[in-house]
Amino acid sequence: MTNQGGYPPRVPPRGPRQHQPAQMMPLPGREGAYRQPPPRRPGPPPTRAMPSRGDVPPPPPPAARRPRRRFGPGKVLLTLLSVFVLFLAGVWVYLEFSINRVAALEDYEGRPAAGEGTNWLIVGSDSREGLTAEDEQRLVTGGVEAAGGGQRTDTMMIAHLPDNDTKPTLVSLPRDSEVAIPGHGTSKINAAFSIGGAPLLVKTVEQATGLRIDHYAEIGFGGFANIVDAIGGVDMCVDKEMHDTVTGITIPAGCQELDGAHALGFVRMRHSDATPRSDLDRVENQRKFIGALVSQISSPGTLLNPFDVFPLLGAAPDALTMDEGDHLHNLVGLAWAMRGISSDGVLSTTVPVTSGSAEHWDKTKSKQLWDALRNDTVVPDSAIMT
């Protein structure tokens, strides 16, 4: 087919194929009805061309491993400190609940009012409780029958801890002092312990001195010797040979280490040429020994030595008896205050007496002593007796 001029008809150029809606074909015999084209089935998803080996990206580098935590010096010290603190806490609880207790302090009508500072009554009894026949022979204590039965106090001291900057004071009460024992007339002060135990002894001391006793501590023969042996003995310097004509114990002159048996003999000895004042010399030696004992126990050489600390911890609970209201921190405070006995940091004296027999107190001088302690004032020189 040609147009005018003999040329074939011009065909418009094809553009991009556009989607044309499918032509609906009429159904035969039904005008106006059209056949729907069948739905197109979805084909498989297009596949991606696999990149060549050279196009594969390298795998990511492995994650860096965390360095292992190592214990540095600081953590080691912190661990050791924690273990040490737990150890001390365990020891503290053990001692708190293991020390023997007694109801020594009682309220009663006419009891002295509390004064300044704190007062301890420290008692060394001649109790043989718990000692075997071998112990009695080794310590030269004799049996209960030989001692006259019952128990008495070989040592009685009042330790006054002031609330101000005056010196702590340690006062010995001679065992033969004649005092009024409440409800039992007048007798030697050590008889109060034999008659009524710790409660009557505390009441007797309070009535005789006018001081209120705040704390009580007691140790027997066996416990005293065990504590000394637990720390490996106590260093003492003896000016003159001491030989007790009653017990037969001999302590040579010179500086030496006293074991439990000899330490007990030292604090008990009064029948010797080295103790011409009898009980007055004995109480002076007792204060000297307590000073050396406390200083040695509180020294770093003892506290940091497990061969001393562990035996001491094992011996202390059975050796000591405290009032049921006292606690371990009270005892530690006493020991800390008394550590200065040997270095003149504690005033050490005996209650003033009228004669060498130490049976009667000097009323004027002893009153000066008790008044000074009650009011936390300096003890007059006239009331100090060594």
C-alpha cells in the first residue's frame, strides 16, 4: 500500500514497549461477556550471579580476646587484709563466748555511787580446780585439803582507769587486811571470797574503799601458769635469790625467763630472805610481774608470732573469769591501760597500812587514796606506798 507519490506509508518509530492491558476476548454466544485471561504463575526467584573467587570479601578478623585478669599487688594485699579481718572477727567472737562468767557485781542498798573513771577488781585465787595431782606437784600448790579447804584470794588489786589525763592506778590490797565483811563481822579480806565467792568479795571491797567496782576479773593458779607457758615464759630480773622455805621453790638472781611454775612461785613467795616484809613484798612483786606479763603479751613479738598467739588463745578462756556483764573490749581496755606499769606509765602502790603485818589500813592516808581515785585527781605522795 502506497500513498500519494508512490511511496509506502510511513511507519512511526517504535518507542519502548509499554504494558498494554490484556484484550478481553468475548465469549462465544455471550455478547458483552469477556473471558478473563488466566493468572500468571509466579516464576522462580531470580538467581544472583555468584561472584568469582576473586570477588569474595575476606572473612572479618576474629574478635580480640580479653586479657586474663591477673591479681596485682593491690588485690593480693586487699585479699590478705580481708582474710586477716575475718580471722580477727572469728577470734573475737570465740573469746567473747568462751570466757567464764560469774555474777560478781550486784546492786544492794548502800552501794557506793559511781565516781569518775572506771574501777576493776582483779583477783588471783588459790583455786586448785582443774589441777591434776601432777599439776599440783609441778606448781607446788598443794592439795585443797592442805590449803584448808575452799578457796581464797592470794591477789587482790583495784585498777583505776581515769577519764582524764591522770595516770592509771594499780592498788594492791594485802590479803591479811582486817575489814568488815558484810553479814560476817570483821575478818581478813581474803576470807570474804571463801565465804561468799566473788559477789561477797566485791561488796566487801566496795564498802571498805567507798569505790564502786565496775568490772571484775579472776584467774586461778592453773590458769595463771598456763598463760605464762602459752607465751613461752616472761622475762624478769630478780635482784636477789629467792628461796621459799614453805614451798621449796628457788628462783636464782639475775635476768631470766620464768616459766609458769616459777612465775607462780614468784608472785606467791613471802617466806624468803628476799621478801623480809612478807605480804608487802609479795604484792609489790605481783605488780611487777603483771606489768611484765601485760607488756610481753601486747608486744608485736607475741601478737605476730603464731606459736605464741594460738596457745594464748587456747589458754585464755579457761584461765579467766569475768562478770557476766563484762565484754572482751573491756578486758582489752584494761590490758592497754596497764601496759605502762613497767615504764612508769601507771601509778603502782599498796593501800597505806600501819605496820609490816599489813593487817590495818592507815585511815587518813587510805582515805586520801580512795578520794583521789573517786574524783580522778592526782594521788597525793603521802598516800603512795610501795
